[in-house]
Amino acid sequence: MPVNEGTADRIIRVLVGLAIIIVLAVFLPGAYKWWAVVGLAPLVTGLTGFCGLYSVLGIKTCPLKPRAKS
């Protein structure tokens, strides 16, 4: 999978993902704590640098040009 997220985008996604996981895990009561899993989506996309939705929409925030295949 090609990287389609820029550095700032990736940092924001990781921070937002961690914040969602922490806040929901701490403040939701008992059986609702599983909603913290929602934070995994931005966390994983930020760590990998690939967003499937960006790919479908043709968005690329990464400033690097793809390498030529040899």
C-alpha cells in the first residue's frame, strides 16, 4: 500500500486516535467501554500512512512523489 498521508496528517491522526481511546475507555461506564475501539481507525491509519478513504477519493497529503519502478 502506498503512503498517501503527509507527516502533519499522520501526527494528528495518531494523537486523535489515542485521545479517543483514552477518553472513551476512562469515561464510559462498564459495558460501553468497547466504543474506545473506534479510536483504532485513526491510530492505525496514522501509523501506517495509508488511508483507504483517501485512496478512494483520490486525496494525497503526502508531498513525496512516487518512485519510478525499475
